[in-house]
Amino acid sequence: MCLHAGAKGIFTNKTATYYRQHENNLASPCGFNNRQILLGVRVKRDHYKILSNFYKEYLPLADVFRDMFVKLESDETLRKEYCHAVQKNAPAMPLWWESIKTLEELGL
């Protein structure tokens, strides 16, 4: 929201951020087990929904993750395929929920 309000952001490797990362931490998907992956989908769904209340350009992402969450909850086969694809394509050191992609991004 700060960037939307005009603040500037830069990347630097001269600083470090220390925070705890473990499987039960909502903000850090470390384990990438099926439960953690579905939690990631739910977090992205909620994140984009909240942002869409302020910035309408997030509404399509909110809709995509809402619909995807419903599909994954109701279709066990798709859920297994999705979790496998996330695990297979996850970077070694993911940022936030970057591994949680749409079905289309994962080719499903």
C-alpha cells in the first residue's frame, strides 16, 4: 500500500532481516507440505481480496485465488496435482508465498 501511495522501494543486499521461519509460521511456507500449500493459497486469496478493497486492479487476482481455493478444497485429485507441482517448482529459498502460483502458471 505504501508503494501505491507513492513511496519508493529498492533492493539492496547490504541489509539483513532476521525473523523466525518454521512450518507453523503463517508468513513463511518452509515445509511445502500439502497443508502448508493450501494455507498459502488461502493467504494469497485473502491478501488479494483485502487489497482489492483499496485498489480495484487486484480484483482479478482475488477472484482467481478465491476460485482456485474452492476447486482445491473440493477436488482431491486436483489438490494432489497442485501440491506436487508447487513442491516440484518451488525455489530453494522462496520469498513470502512466491511458490503459490495459479493453476495456469503451473500448467494445470
